[in-house]
Amino acid sequence: MQLWQLAQPGCVPCATVQTQRPADLTGGPVGVPRRWLVAELWLVFALSLGASGVRALVALVADLATGVPLGRQSAVLNGSLAPGRPWLDLTLQLVYLVAALVPVALALHLLARSGESRRTIGFDASRLGSDVGRGIVLAAIVGGSGLAFYLAVHASGLNLTVVAEDLPAVWWRIPVLVLSAAQNAVLEEMLVGGYLLHRLRQLGWGDNRALILSAVLRGSYHLYQGFGGFVGNLVMGLVFGRLYQRWGRVGPFVAAHTLIDVVAFVGYAVLAGHVSWLPTSPR
């Protein structure tokens, strides 16, 4: 069944989804029209990571069409937006970081409209210590294995060279990389991790089915990195998604994702060109 079919347009207008409280995943009994929840999902992801997935697929097809091996092409994650003009560059970087979080604000607003809140999906500080502790463990496991996987697929020619940062050597370089890592974590874990899995459960999707959709979506918007980017993030999505379904909190995954990206971005800035094992842009 396709996602749009869940709307059931033949139902009477008062047909609702009862968002009962299973474990920690919903915030109380609230009657919400089923078609509203389906429309929410389409709109939120059409404005954010769903659209990113389509663009990433097109980018990969374009890279393959050049005839140049993927390993000899590069994908820049954090690049200059105004080369040679550092203050304008910083301004644009901050504008981009804030604007990219608007879909998260929209998802939180929609949760509030249905009688829920950010606590419904565990995006709060009520268990900060536990969330950070779990995040550190996850970051160590997923980050380490992810680096090994990237090096292997890059060597096989199935992935572009991922340039984690290509910012000018100015005072705001590291702070912007840290902010970028946090933005990525909040955007992805809130939407693909918490919000999507929460809404799909309310729509009656089984956990396994919802998990597969969430993981495939997570992999899709990393396709611009190559086939390795898709597979690696799909596996990450399966792990994070299953644990979210058990814990009912996105906090640990925001913490883990932030740590993984901080190490990747800042580590690349420090090590690129100084160690032989780290691929750098094939210029």
C-alpha cells in the first residue's frame, strides 16, 4: 500500500485516528483526522528530507553520467558560500543553518496541534544524562564502524570522496562546523527518527514496515555521496530507528549524531592532507 492510500478519501470527514498512549510514544488520547496526519507527512518531507532524497538521487545519476569514476569525484559537506568574503560567508552559513531547522519547528507545531509536544517523542531534557550517555556509546560504535565502512567502499570505487569541510581558515571555522553537526543531528533525528516513526505508528503501520521506510529515506538523501553513503546510512537508520521504537526518545540519537558529525567535520579539518589513510578531494 502506498502512503497516499492511507488517507482513504472515501471516508467521512469525521474519521479520526486515536492517538492513544502506547508506551512513551504518544501524549494522550487525541482525535485527529487521519487524512491530516497523511497530509502532514507529505508536506513536512516534501519541504525537507524527502526533497533532499530526490535531489541526491539526481545528483548521483549526474555523477555517474560523467563517465568519471565516483572515487575521483568529490562531495563537499561544508563549503564556503562566499569565497574571499569571510564575514558574508559567516552570515550566509548561519542563515542556512537556521533556515534548515524550519521543518523541525513545523513538525513540533503539528505535534502541538494534535495535543502532543516535543516530550511525546523524547526531544526534551527530562532524561538528559541518560540520553547523552546512550548517545556517547552509540557514537563510538556507529561512528567507528561507519568510518571503516566509508574507507572500504571508497577504495572499491563505489563512493565519491567525501570532503567533510572546505571552509576558509578563519576564526569561525570550527564553531560553524560544530553548529552544522548539531543542525544535521536535530533535523535528521527529529524528522526521520522521531516524528516519522511516531506518526506512522499512529496511522497503524507496523514497526517493521515503518522502520524500513524510515531507513530507506535516511539512506536516500545521502545518495549524493555514492552507493556507500546510501547503504551506510540505511544501516544506521535501521539501528537508530529500532532503538527509538524501544526507547521512545530521540534525545540519544541527537546526541550520538552530533558527536559523530563533530568528529567527522573537525577531524577532517585537522587531519586532511596530513594522514595518508584519509581520502581528500581529487583536485
